[in-house]
Amino acid sequence: MNAPVSLRKSKVVSADEAASLIRDGDAVACVGVIGWITPDRVLKAVGDRFSASGTPRGLTFYFPVGTGDAVDIRGMDHVAREGLMKRIVSGSYINPLNPRTGERPALMGLIRGNKVEAYSWPIGATMHWLREVARHSPGYLTKIGLRTYIDPRLGGGKFTERCADDLVEVTQFRGEEYLFYPSWPLNVGIIRAASSDEFGNLSWEDEPLTSSSLQIALAVKACGGKVIAQVRRIVPRHSRPVASVRVPGVLVDAVVLDPDMVMSTGVAYDPGYLGAASHEMNLPPLPLSADKVIARRAAREVRPGEVSIFGFGASADAPQVMAEDGLLAGDKLYDYLFTTEHGPFGGFVMSGWQFSANWNPEALLDGASQFDFIDGGLCPFAALAFAQFDEEGNVNVSKFGVANPGAGGFIDIATNARRLVFTGTFTTAGLACGFEGGRLGIAQEGKVSKFVRNADSITYRVREGVRERGQEALIVTERAVFRVEADGLVLAEVAEGVDVRRDILDLMAFAPVRILDPLPRMDPSLFA
């Protein structure tokens, strides 16, 4: 008969000891939202162990969100080693170039070299799937994503040719089509919190997000696996209010102490991200650029009192230009209800590497609950980026050119909002603009137009949403604004200084179905 495990034995171990809990062939789930709440020290220990000993090998990694930024917080790049990583399933991938080295993340090298099985799932599915694993359900059933890149008839979210297994199925339920994500076991979970006691009770008092931490712990333990938690400090038992302990110690097997971990890249620690700001947000004005013009125009679609969700990219700059224009000064910020797909409510939406966590928020949902909120249609307005828009009214942000970012929360958000604004420059790869007297001048045209005959990947069918669900949609660029209507694109505004034929129509692979006559000019103050 096995001896009972002592409930007083400390679970605190070194990062190397925690890494040794992972065995060859394991499926490892890990939390992280760019740099926020990324258990970087533990992931580094896993990569270092493989470099030193060749083990563990052949791992499947499950990242509900892109984890780490491949700059100061490497995250998934620590384990992006051929032989160590056999398969990765992720809700988003980190693509941007390192601003210091000009290099792309190591994981992108594995994907482009077809050296790993890489699957991309929508973040809403990655969060909700964990719940199904935790309760021994056969899998996750949803309509979100039908006839997009995650639909197996359009690729099934496979990002490399090595992907032989179909992880998503189309099924019929009560006479209707659904996407079905079958459950499979998870052996190890790696999460991050602010504090733990020696028994493993975890609290997040120093972290602005919790994401899928609880869901990973529940799913892994339901599969008989082990959960590793990285924390900033060890505290005595019963030293914290019980409401702040979000994961009980019964779900945690090992605790790794890292007193030097920072909040995120560029933020060592700022209580403003915890809703305890003691000072005004003081961001330098954005330089006048095409992206700023786009953010200014998108901001004009934001309405007081309407929950507004912003995606990564130029759309996330809209709140900052609103602040620059005085719309959020003092208590005016309380007139607006800002959120992101990662759960903060209220406060100020950040951009760049600080995106995801709001500054001075008023409330916070975990990741899975936030996607309940989104999928329930409770974010009526959404501002999202776009990389391609095609003749059939499909938008692509998931896979284009050499970039493989995946959908993130895009599909869930776009499907369930009532008003949509898609933001992005008209062309890319070399675009240079000048601004004078409320006019736009194109000094150098981009080499790649974003208005294409057929999108490389279908992330969302915008015209279908307009036609079948009554959505309203705009596409905002630096030189033109389009309305998406049931029969196609309508050119609705144009910048002063732009030649409609040369600078718009001749650069599109398809023609708008209509051009307003007279054609309104974009407000000159956007270019000031």
C-alpha cells in the first residue's frame, strides 16, 4: 500500500527540477499572452535540458495564446528546437521582426522550414477546448470558424505540410453544421502567477491577466498530469485573502520561484496595470504616419457607452489618438467601455508589446470567460486589423506572404460583433507617405496591394456576415474608406491629394461595386 503524501511537504523546486517532470512524447500546455504572464524561466529550463541531454524529445506543445515576444521574453522560442518540439497547436504566433536584430522568431524558422507540425486554432477554441478536456467531454463543438481557414475543407488550421492528423472535424448536429475539436490528453501544464505558498495555492495580485491558467491546471490534472507554476514570491499559507487565490494547491505539483520576473517587455512593474494607477497615463504622441491617420479615422467609429474591443495592430492605436485629441481626459474615459480579447475591462487599451493588458482597468475576466463574453455578442463594436481583403468579401489576417500569425481572437470577435472596422494600410512593403495641409501624398507606393482576387487564407467572411446577420463593416485605410455591403465593396471616402484611378482602383485586383457620387473627402484634420 502506498504511503500517503504529506500535505505539509513544500512543492517549491528549481526550474531544472520542474523541467525534469516532462517526459519524451508528452503533451505540454503553457499559458502566456505575448510577454504577460509567460513562465519564461521554466520554458528556458526545458530548452536548456534538451540542449544538454537530448531529452525530452517529441513533445506536443499547446499554447492557447502566442507566448513570449521573442525579444526580452522569448517564451515559445525557448522550446522551438527541432527534435524537442514535434507538434505545436497555438491560438496565435509571434511574427514581428526583433527590432534589435532584425530576425524573426526561431519558431517561425521551424514552421517555414516544415520542421514541426504546426496547427493554428482560434483563441476562443483554444480556451473553450480546455474546459472540455477538463470535464472528460469528447470535444468542443462550435459554429464559429465554419468556412474559414480552420474548417478542414479549407485547411483545418494546418500551417505546415507535416501536419498529417486532422485535429478539427465538420460534423452534423440536429441538422446543422458545426466544427468539432476532439479532446486529447495533456500531460504537463506550465502556468505563471504572482505568489504561491509552499502548498501551491496561487494568486495573481501582481499580474494584470490570468488568461487560461485555471483552465490549463484543471485540464492537465483531469488527465492525470502534472502542473508547474512559476511565481515571483513564496508567501505563508493563509496570508492572502482567499478570493485572490485563483488556483488551489491541489491542482499544482511544483512551484518555481523567479523573483526577477518582470510584468512584460518594457514593463518591469507598474501598478497602473492592476487598476491602481497613482499617476496619469503619459504616452508620447504618436508620430504622424499612415497608421496614425488610420487610427484617427477608426476612432471616429467608437461610441460612448458601447463596449468596444480592439485587436492587435493599428486598431489598438485608436484609444491613444482619442486621448491625444482630449476625448479621454479626466473622467471622460469613463464614458467609454474598452476591452481586449484577454479580459481587462475599462481603462486604457495599450498597443505594441503592451497590448492585451489595459492600463488602469476596472475589472478582469479570465480568458475562457472573456470568450464567453465575446461569443455571447456582448462586444457590439470591434476594431480589427486586416492583411488582405478579396473580391468575395473575405478578410485575411491568419496567413499571408511569409507571415503566419494565426487568427488570435479575430474569428470569435468578428463573428459576434454588430459593427466592424478593419484597419490597415492600402498597400504594404515599402509604402511611404507625406502629409501637408490636410492632404495625403504618396512618396513611395507599397509593393503589395492588400485588395486581392483571392485571399491566401480566409479568416472571416465579412460579406456573409453583412448579408446573413446584418453586420455593418468598414475598411479604413490611409487613403480611402470602404463600406462592405451585401454585394461587395463601396468606395465611400477618399483622402485629399489622392487620385482615385491611379492610387486606388488601379491597385486593386477587383473593382468596387459602387463609388459614391459625389465621393466624400476624408476629414483633412486626420492628416494634420
